[in-house]
Amino acid sequence: MYCINDKQIDYILNDIRARGVEMEDLQYNLLDHICCLVEQNLEENGDFEGFYKKTIPKFYKHELWEIEEETITLLTFKNYYTMKKIMLVSGTISAAFLSVGILFKFMHWPGASMGIVLGITIASFLFLPLLFTLKMREKQQSKDKLILGIGMLSAIAMSLGIMFKIMHWPGANMMGLGSILAMVFVFLPIYFFSGIRNPETKVNTIVSSLVIILGSGLFFTLINTRPSATIERTNVLANQHTQNSYEYILKQNSLSYEIVSKDSTLKQEELNKLRTTCTNLCNSIEDLKLKLVSASEGIEIKKIDFNTMYGGGDYGAPTMILFDDNGNAKGDLKQLRKNLSDFNSLVSQTYGQKTESLINLGNQLNANDEMVSWEISNFYFTPISIVLRNLTQIQLDVLNIEANCYAVSR
């Protein structure tokens, strides 16, 4: 058994310091460990320096100071291994939920939305943040940490944007496009030009950049292609014209009501009920139109101006507000149907007028020659510009029926 002396101990300690280890506790721990190895494995008259030079490389991969950084990291991230385990488990669960949700979505099975939302939510708020935290410890330079931060925030925003798009929630395009712009025009150039200069990371940088471009391109496939300028402008003009017609007839009916309400020979109670019903029905539809536009635009809208509306091709807001995940009409649309049905009954019973030719609430043929409900035919997965026009047309039909009732009551 070799007996190490004080001079050799000082030699080891000085060499540990020279190799970049600055923490005093770590220096003496390494010193103690190396001394034990020397005394246990070196023969009594063995070559101390030769044995030491063969032993010290076993403590590091490239340089000895790496062990100090590892120690600092472990002290800083006391729950490192727990975090790593949670990251792997959450990533697996997220992928499983997302895969099942997408499968159910394509097969139109119930529970698809829950799977997609859970999968992307777990990935966005647990897996990706943990991955970012653990990757940060591997980066030494502030530039590398900044690049990683931009990339991770963009990835989270993109995943949430995809979820919003699949679920037809408002704000999906804005969130998705914002994340793609940050990813492609901020993160990608910095990441690409800093990584390609290093021979060790050159290939990985090119492959990662191609994957990012591919992922960004795939997201664009979820975004509705904007129609031509001519079609879009024609759509705007048609909507505005329909709205103007509604407002014009609304004023004409008000004038007509003032005239008939002064005629003592008419049944004023019936006329008042008709007027109140028509006014309430049209106002409720106008409120629904404002609700849809506000959801699509992402801000509160108090008056619709079709010339300044953005996103006329938005399918998400009408579908989300008017229907549930299974394609069944929700509260606002159910109430609208009930109000229209009651209105038809009122006009039929009081004035003997058949209104089904204008307000037909029965099943209708769709583009595939299939009979579908009135709600599905007019509002389900339909661009908001068309939904608004259909609602305005209903208002026009109500006012035309009201005008006809005033005429036949005289």
C-alpha cells in the first residue's frame, strides 16, 4: 500500500486548482478521493506522477472544471432528476392524448376535443416549460439562452395556436401567425447562422432548421386560404347592402306602425304584440351578430361595419359560439329557432298568413344532397360573412312579414 506524503498532496491540490476548480469544498473532496485511489491502487514504490496522470482523466469528459459546473447545476436544480422524469412522463402522456384525440377527430367520435385539448395543454404548460428549464442548464452563453428562450416561447405559442385552430376558437390565426413570424424571422436566422459556423453542430442545425420550416408550413395548411380580392369585395358589398336594406325597412315599418296605431278601427292589442315581437326578435339577432363579430375580431364591437371587418372567412367563431363539440346547436341558436317558430305561429294564428316560404325552419338539403337541420344548413362550419348575411336575411324576412301584416290588418 502506497503512503502519500504532504508534498504530493500539495501537488494534487495545486493541479486541481490549475484545472479550473474554484469551489474549496469540491477541491478538498476531489483531493480526498484521489488520495484514496493513489494509496489503494499504487504500489509502495510506484510512480506517483504517472499514476496520477492516468487517474485524473477519469473524473471528467473534456476538462476537470466541468465537474464543478455539474455540481453547481445539481445544487441549483435540486430536483433535476425529478423534473426530468416528469418531463418524460408528461411528454408521453401528451403525445398519447393528442394522438387519440386526432384519431377521434377524424373518425368523428365523441371525446376528440377533450383528447386534443388535454394533449396540447400538457405539452404547452408542462412538457415544453420543463424541457426549456432543463436545456437552459446546458447553455453557457447568454446568446444561446436567448435563442433557446425565443424558440421555446414560439413553440408554445404555435402549439396553442394549433389547438385553437383545431377547436375553432377565436384568436387562432393571430396566435399561430405571430408564433410563426417569431420562429421564422427571429429565432431561425439567429439559430441557423450561429449553429452552422460550428462544425460539431452544423448538420444538426441544418436538420433542425428544415424541421422548423416544415412545421411552420404544416400550420399554414390549417389556415383558410383567403379568397380573391374580387370575391372578397363582392362578399363585403353584398353583406353591407343586405344590412342597409334591413335598416331601411326597419325605418319604413316604424312609420307604418305610427300610422296603423292611430287607426281606431284596428285591433291595437294585436298590432302592439306584433310590433313588440318583431322588435325583440330583430334586436336579439342583432345582438347575436355583434357577439359573433366581437369573437372573430377579438375585441368588443358595438356596430358592424363590413368594410372594415377582418377575417370574413373565419369558420371558427360561428361554430364555437353556436354549436357544441358534437355539432348540436347551443343556447343562442336554440333560442333563435324557438323565437322564429313562435313568430310563425303568431302570424299564422292572428293574421292567417303562411310564413314558411320565408322563414323555413325545416330540414334542408346540403351540398352533398343530404337532409340536414336548419341550424346545420345555415350556420355550421360556415364563414362568418355568410353566417352574418343569413342572420340579416332573417331580420329582413321578419320585417317583410311585419309589413305585410300591417297591410292586411287595414
